[in-house]
Amino acid sequence: MSKPNDQNNKQRQSVPNYMKYSGMAIQMGVIILLGVYAGKWLDEYFQTAPYLTVALALFSIFAA
């Protein structure tokens, strides 16, 4: 008789690797896009050069 944990492990192993990593890539992309758009909005709000856009884009890359 198999244990419930064995069934869960079999189900987890059946998920292809590309599905795991594509989810991670989508999350990283969303974080970076949010950082860039927040920087653009702040630059327009404070009427500054694109320093905040660059700063938040770099920060979001490292955060992702």
C-alpha cells in the first residue's frame, strides 16, 4: 500500500522542468516591468531626468 506522500512526490516529479522555470521567468519579468514603470511614473511626477527610472530598473533587476 502506498502512502499519500508517495503519491504527492510522484505528482511533483511529473511536472516538466520548463513549467517550473517559466513561472520563475514570468515573475522576474513582472518585477522588472513594475520597477521600470514605477520609475517612469516618478520621473514624470517629479519632472526629473530618467534617473529614477534607471535606479528602479536596476533595483528591480537585483530584487528579482
